[in-house]
Amino acid sequence: MNGIHDMGGMQGLGTIGYQASEPMFQEPWEGRVFALIRAMPVGSLRPYIERIPAAEYLRMSYYERWYTAFLTRLLEQGIVTHAEVERGHADPAAGKATPAITPAVARELLFKTPHEEQDIALTPRFYVGERVRGRNIHPTTHTRMPRYTRGRTGVVERMRGVFHLPDREHGAGEPTPQHVYLIRFPARALWGDDAPAHDALYIDMWEDYLEPA
Amino acid sequence: MSQRHADHAHDHTNVPAEPALRVKALESLLVDKGLVDPAALDVLVDTYENKVGPRHGAQVVARAWVDPAYKQRLLADGTAAIAELGFSGGQGEKLTVVENTPAVHNVIVCTLCSCYPWPVLGLPPTWYKSSAYRSRTVMDPRGVLRELGLDLPDDVEVRVWDSNAASRYLVLPERPSGTASLSEADLARLVTRDAMIGVAKVPAPREGGGA
């Protein structure tokens, strides 16, 4: 969706606030939010983050967004109820589960690499070196196609493998595996003639985001 | 980090507004429901606070600087070459290493979220997650780099990598001059987080660097 999270190329969003070093978590609760989300795999929270209204999104810190998305997801899935959240205690009538992530499993998680690439043989629609254009599409739900690539022309730099289209992952129909391509967009194709002539931007694009140029 | 019921007991019906209290309340609830084990949460926090971080990436970079065959493998298949040094895990399925040279400078960003190569750099710093860094780096990388202290000549090609899909990027910085006599371990100590994001160069050692 064309939400506030799709920030590439926007202007006026404040300062970077660079710090040479900082604690991994600014406050202990941030670490707890991070750990809660890792310990309860409830599926991707990104669509929930992207649904946070823009003004609130900008006001919230990074971990406040994750907390909000996580809680929304838990409520929507019926894992917790509003009444329980308000009380901070389980409904006595609700059954007690057994935690999926034990300390031993949590230790293993450190080295466990996700495997999203699909071992499916599909004929690629585009080839390395081909000129392609970002399609002029405006999905209303989650997508990994930033606005700034739409209608812009680049070149296929590399094949990335077959992955499910993230746009369809969240309850919107069957999985749609397809090739992902690394695309090189000249800076001038994206930002006009004021951009330096030989600078470039590289981004992965699912097949559905592209058309021949 | 075990008893956390007392702190929010004073609250009546509304969810406490302060994040720390709200998070404590949610954790208590999920523990109460048997959905999470607080000891597992402690392990997860400790992992990301103390066990992963830019030191891993620095070891990868130093190895690439001293071992041309390793560097070749690293640039061809980052995930596999990084796993050779024992580094893997979340956000690490498709690690792509991009090499800085006198002619090309790479910088990484995630405009849609804050994706970052956890197995080699740990969790991202706050500024990397800032709206300003996410929005500006794709459109005006030279301006962002200048603001962070790196002024690149016009004839250097700047390549921005937007981490929007499964790929996560690590910049292989240029080896500074004056380091010919340094050991791999000493070289790793020179490598900074910022150089591996691409917002800085690795500084040359001030002394004891040989040539």
C-alpha cells in the first residue's frame, strides 16, 4: 500500500540522528518486545505495522510500532482478548498452553537461518541484461515494491531465485511463487537529470512488479 | 526478570500508557497463558544484546582481505562463505556482499522497513531505522554520506542497495593503506559497523600499521 512506511524518496522527514554507538536496546522493554515477537511466531507483522495510521507511525518509535503490530495480531487471532490485555492476566476460564519456545530452542534460534526460497522450477519471464520497467500498480495491501520504482526503467542484473510473492501471503489467496530479480536502476531513471550520471540503485523485484521495457 | 505483576497492579481498567508498563503487562499475560517462557525471553534478549553484532562482520571482512580465495567465494555466495566462519541465523538467508573499490562505493538501506544483516551486524542502530535515513538514502546518497562525514569524489560510482526482499547486504570496505603487516585479528579490530553499512570508510591505523 502507498503508506507512510514506503518512505524511499520522501523529503522533510527530519534528521538522521546519527550516533556512533548506542546500546542494542535503548530501554529494557524494547528487548522484551523483540524477544516476545521472536518467541511467538505469529506470522509476518509487517502488514500490521503498515496499517498503523501515518501520524501515529511517525510519532512511534521502532519498537512501539512492533508492539502495536504484535498486539493487534494477537487480538485479531483471538490469542488474547481486550479484557485480558486490560487486566494483564489470563481469563481463568481460558486453557493454559505450553510455551513453544523453551530456553534451549531460543538458543538454537540464534543460528537458524530462515528458508524462504522455493525449490520450484519456473521459467523466468525476464533474462539477465534485459531492460525492464516497474509496473504502475498500487496494491492496497502489503507489497515489497516501493513507489519510487513504479514506471521506472532498469536492467536485470542477477537472478535471485524463486520466492512466494509477499503481496499474496496474508490471507489473499494461494501462494504465488515466482522469480525474483536484482534490478539496477540508474539514479537518473529514478530521480531525474539532477542525479549523478553514473550512480545507481539496486533492488530485488518479484516478477509481478515488472514488465518489459 | 521474573516477577512483573506488582508494577502494574495499581492500574485500573485502561492499558497503561507508558510503553514499559504496557509491555510488562503483555508479557505477564502471555506468561500467564502459558504462551511464552520468560527464561526463553531472557535468552533471546541476551543473544541479540551480547552474542551477535558487528564483530562477526568484521571477521568476515578481515578474512576477505587476507584470503583472496575466500573473498572470491564471499562475493559469489555471501551466505555460504559467511557460514564458513560459523555465522548464520535470522535475516541471513540471502546475504549478498558488495565490494567497495576506488571506483565504486556501496551503501545499504531499507526504505520499507529496517531490514539489516543480523548474522553479521546484529540489530540495526536507531539512526539506520530513522525516517530520514530510510527516505533520503535512495534519492540523495551523497548528501546523506556527506552529512555522516564521508565526502565522495564525483567520479566514484555510488550504488545504493535497498533491502526490500530476502536479500540482506554487507559492504566489504576497502582495506586501508598501512596495514600490510597486520594480522587477520588486528585487521578485524579496525573494521567498523559503519564501514560495513557503507556510511564510512575503514580508517587507517594511526601507528603500528607497518609500512
